[in-house]
Amino acid sequence: MPSIAEERIDRLHALAREAAAAREDDRAREYVRLARRIAERNRCGLPREFTRFTCDACDAYLRPGANARVRLRPGRVVIRCLDCGATKRYPFE
């Protein structure tokens, strides 16, 4: 059974996704910051989907094609945030 913190993080992730789709980038960024703060305080991890679609440097919710560039390289996925220029790499699954 998920804890209250995990449920709240999931809800904030959904809100950030909706705000980013509506082009409310500042609101989405605030939801991402709040979810990260809750995870730190309660010592619970963030879901993989959440970490893959958020920028660690500027807390933006990444939308491929809108504010993120996604490229496939041999053995990995490379995502570049177009707001701050930060790059994330992770292996194929």
C-alpha cells in the first residue's frame, strides 16, 4: 500500500503533466519542485517516469518536441532540456 507521500507525489506528477500540456511552464515547474521536496523529506524515491520527464537542473517538466530534444544513440537515450541546456542520458531498457 503506497504511503501518503507517494500518493501525493503521483498526484503532483499528474498535475505537472497537465500544466505542461496547457503551456503553464511555471506552474509545472512548481509542482516538480514540490514533489521533489516531499520525496526528500519522506525519504522515498521518485517514480522512474517522473525522473525521466523532469530536468534536474531547472525543474522543468520535459515535453519531447516542445521543450526537450530526444535523441537515440547506440545503447542509450539522450534528452536535452531546451530551457537550460542540461543533458540526461539513460540506457535502453
